[in-house]
Amino acid sequence: MRLMHTPLPDFYEKLKNAAKRLRPETEVSIRGLENIKTAKLASLRVGRVENEILELTQDPEVAKIEVVLMDRLPETARTVVVKSYDKNGVGKKAILENIYITIPAVDCEVEDMQEVEDRRGALAVADPV
């Protein structure tokens, strides 16, 4: 499993290293997973995001890389927005990518409860008509 999935701390480290590979002074910001304490991410997608960061940092004017992870399918998929900025804070380029994340399900939080009352509404899929 280690080769297929990247633990969350390693994910942060890989992205920061990718941003600083060409120029160590490059500022890096990663946000969107602050509330997740433990998770694993699909390694192939992590590699793609690393490559996209490297692509953006090849521009000598790029001084900052910002990576934002946003829900796409809340329990599995995130949209990764990789943005580059010049030294004046002007946006240069953005790349959108998908990444798949495995996080503990709600069952992990309620496993020792004698009774669980689920009041959540049903998940509805829009009618494709």
C-alpha cells in the first residue's frame, strides 16, 4: 500500500520540496486540508501535482506557489488548484487537477456507541434529464 498511497505529512513535504527545487527561496502555501488529521492520497496524483508545481516554478518570475484543495466529492475527491504569483503578488498561472484522498469514515467516530441515530438527509443525485 505504501507505493500506491502517500500519507498526508509526506504529501505536504513533497509539494513544498517541488516548489523549492529550482529556487529554494520560493514561498509555498498549502491550504484546504487543515481539518483532516490523517489521510492517504493517491500517489500517482500526488506525482502529477508535483510535476505541475515544477512546471509553474520554471518561470523565473514566479516567487510564490499556492496550492488549494477544494471538495469535489466530499469523501473521496478534491480539486487541487495550483497557483503561481510573481514577486509583486500578481497571479501568473493556475492549473486545476483532481486528487483522490482516503480519510477515516464516520464509522470510526461512532464505533463504540451503543446507539447511533442518523438524522442526515439522503444524498440525492440530480436527475440527468
